[in-house]
Amino acid sequence: MKKIIATALLAGSLMSIFGASALLADDSQAQTIDKKAKMIVQDAKVRANKLINDANAKAKAMIEKAKADAAELKKESAQSMKKTTAETKTLANEAMNKAKTKSDKLIAKTKALPQVVKQGIVDKYVYAKEAVNKSYQKSKDAISDTRIHAAIKYAFLMSSDIHSMKIDVSVKNGIVELFGKVKSDQEAQKAMQIALSTKGVSAVKSFFVIEE
């Protein structure tokens, strides 16, 4: 009888030990899981803070660039206002008004879908288009290339639809070439409309990189 009781007591002790060990093991596993969970959250916070800091730095740089562009715009506008003759301003205003009143017809002439080109490992969207001014008559509309160039540049500067300051204009024998960077294909189309509406222009060719 004493042996039976002793055996039972020993078995109970062993069960208590095993039970305690199991509890300790469960507690250790729970601590490990909890630690890993906290590490996941902490890692996310670190990455989120980095993204926020990067975004803030980019936003700050964007604002500084915008301020510089605004200052350059004011400077260029002041210089252009002084240098541009009244006749050239009139020519530019006529082109802008014509581009607005005949926008549907001109859009049909100048509309083009952006294309994708590779520059290194980066995809760039480009707008390339040629349009002919069918109403052009050399005997009536002939104007010097220099004046056409000045009128188009002035019109781009004054137009509320043209935001880019990176459009280069080349004119030879009444044929205008536009190239540079714009923010959208709509802006590219508007630049072509204005150029095509300028008196003395027989055709317009364009190649724009669209900056998003």
C-alpha cells in the first residue's frame, strides 16, 4: 500500500514538473512570437519614416525648383516685354486667339498619341507630330523667320495653356520645329496649335518629352 501511495505521489510530482515545463515552453514561444511581431511593426515604422523623410525632401526640392522657375519666368517675361515689338505682340495675340477659336479643327490636325521610348533603363513618353497649314499662302502670309520665332516664343510665354519653359523653337522658311519638355500631351498639342496658328507658318514639326 505504501509503495502504491509513493508511486502515485511520484507520478503526481512528475506531472507537475512536466506541466510546469510545458507552461514555460508555451510562455517562451509566446514571447518569441511577441518579439517577432514587435520587430515587424518596428521595421514598418522605420521604413515608413524613411519614406516620409524622402517624400519631404523631394517636396522641398520641388518647391525650391518651382520658386526658381517662377523667378526665371518673371525675369524672362520682363526681358521679353522690353524686346518684343508691338507688331510681334500683335502677331502672337492673333495666334493665341486663333488657336482658341478654331481649337477643334486644329486639334484634329495636331492630335497625336504619346509614344514610349527607352532612355537607358527609363521609359519616356514622347509626343511627335507634323502638321501642315493648308491655308498658308506664301504671297500673302510670308513673314520673316525671325519675326515668326519671336511671336511664337512670346505667345508661349503669355499663354495660360503653356506651362513649360523648356520649349525650343526653330524656324526656317516658314517651317517651325518645336522640341523640349512638357507636362502632358495636351500641352504639346496646344503648343502646336499656337505655332500652326501663327501667320507666316506653313508647317509645324514637334518632338516633346512628356514629363510626369
